[in-house]
Amino acid sequence: MNGPGPGFIPFGSHLFIVLPMLFVITVVAVGMLALIVWAVRASGRTTYPVGISPAHMVAPPTQPARETPLEILARRFASGEITAEEYQRARDLLGGGGKS
């Protein structure tokens, strides 16, 4: 047997085997490193700010707008709690009437 055997690889053609293997190893290593970095960063986070419990994270109930004294007076007159004379007298006292 003078020629090369069945496992012979000519000079320079080993790059066609080594370079793809190096590429795959590099991609896998970078992917694993990214996964480790993500896991470490995610494990340090809380789902809510420190010192505030999740129960307190809901928005506080909004207070309805407070009625002005003239609005209360008009509502009481409209519902029949006070007469027209009482309404006019109270409206004048509160400064909402036409008289000064």
C-alpha cells in the first residue's frame, strides 16, 4: 500500500471540520452564558418594590368630589326637604343669591 488509508484527510481540509465545530461550541457557550446571566439577574428581582406588600399596590379608591354648600342646598330643595323660602334665605346667606 503506497497511498493513504481510508481515514486520510488531505492537508488543509481539516479546517472544514474544525471551524464548524468551533462555531457550534462558541454558540453553545455564549447561549449558556446568556442563560446564566439572565437567571442570576432574574433571581435578584422581586415582583413588587421592597417594603410594599402586594396588597398595598392597588390604586387607592378615589374620593367622590365633595359637594359645595350651594349644591347641598339645591339638592335638599329639589328633594323637598326644605321649602322655597328656606332655600332662598339660605342661598342669600351663602352668597349665591342675587341680593348683596
